[in-house]
Amino acid sequence: IPEAMATCTVKVDKTDVFAFTSSDKKIYVGKTAQLNLNHLFKGEVVKDAIVKFSSSDDKIVTVDDKGYVTGKKTGEAKITATYGNLTAEININVANLITITLDITEVTLNPNVESNNRITVTGAVKKNGINVKNATIVWSVLNDKMIKVTSDKNKATLNALGCGNTALIAEYEGEIATCIITSYKTVSTIADMEGIKVDYNGWFKLVNDIDFTGHAWSSITPWMGDPVNPELYFGGIFDGQGY
């Protein structure tokens, strides 16, 4: 008997899918967002399906027949989508929408200049679009050896103690805003030059020419090669700015 062969084509369909695209979603009080469903039947996207949506707590979040959810108050609730005997669930976290605005976002201070070694930063807070009067903001600074912070609710006074770059942090109910701080010492007099000798790791900027006529000047730090501790050599920044 001669050999015989026959073939057939087999198509394997994907398992039906009915699920939200994520298991959790965060929205804000008073804001609306649309939920997204993956609905596949035999590997094809199901269009125009009549899906029913429901909320486990309408006081926290509501949902319409198009899958749009609206935050009512802070808390967590579950949205359930139903299509025939298929169901899908997603957890909704409703949070307050906090915005913090600082009147100053960048500042330069000079620790050795009394007229510019401190400044006050004021923060304005909105919760769900409404101003929070005299909000108690938590103020902090990344380098407290460089900047001292004295706070009073929505105000923070910065005092420059040292040189460098750092940031002021304003925090309210988990949201933050920042103010970038630059601090360096200006050098305009012979006395300012002498001051470098007690701050080997400082940041200095020359702001004018200085006449040393009649002044007995000694080096800022020991001469290289002298038998002294290396930590006594100047390790900061001196910017002559062309003077």
C-alpha cells in the first residue's frame, strides 16, 4: 500500500480576557479619571460591550456606565466591572490633591555679608484647589550645617552658616516643594582675605580688586612641602572672577 499523508490547520484561540489594565489606581478628590479594561474573546478585542460598573463605597468614589470614576473623599474603595458571567475588580485610592508654591525657588546667600546672610521663604498650600490659610508646613534642609532653618507655619527663615549647595524642603501631607540654595563668601577687603585662613574648605568669590599696599601678607595655608598635616591645606574654592 503506498504511503499517504494528509494535513490540517489548527487555530488556537487565546483564553478569554476580562480584566482591568492594572490592579490599583490613584485619583484625587474632585477629579475624574477613566478606567481601562482588557476585553478579549477568542483573541479578538470586544467592542461596544455593555459593561456594568459598581463601587463598593459611593461616598469615596463613584463610577458611571462608561467606567469614569470620580473621587469624593479620601479613602479606598473597589470598582467592579461585570459582563455576563465575567467580572473584574480594581482598587481605587482617593487622595487629597495638594499643591505647594514657594515665593522663592532659588536663592544665593553670603554667610559673611550681614545684609545677605538670611532670607525668609513663604509657602502657599492648596488642598483640592482651595487655599489652606496659614498651613503648617514641615520645613527642613538637606545640609543643616550649611543652613539653619527657623520655621513658623508657612514661613521659613534661612540663616547661612557655611558654603555650598543644598535645598530647602517644604512638606505638607506627603507633597513637597523645594528651594535651591547656593551659599558662598564674598571677598572684597583684606579682612575677607584673612578670613579664608579660618575656613580652608569654604567657597569664596572675589568681587573687586584689593590693594594690599602697606599690609604684611602671609600665605593662606602652609607652603607645599612643609611638614604639616595635609588637612591644613586649602581644599575649598576660590573664584577670582577676573580681578
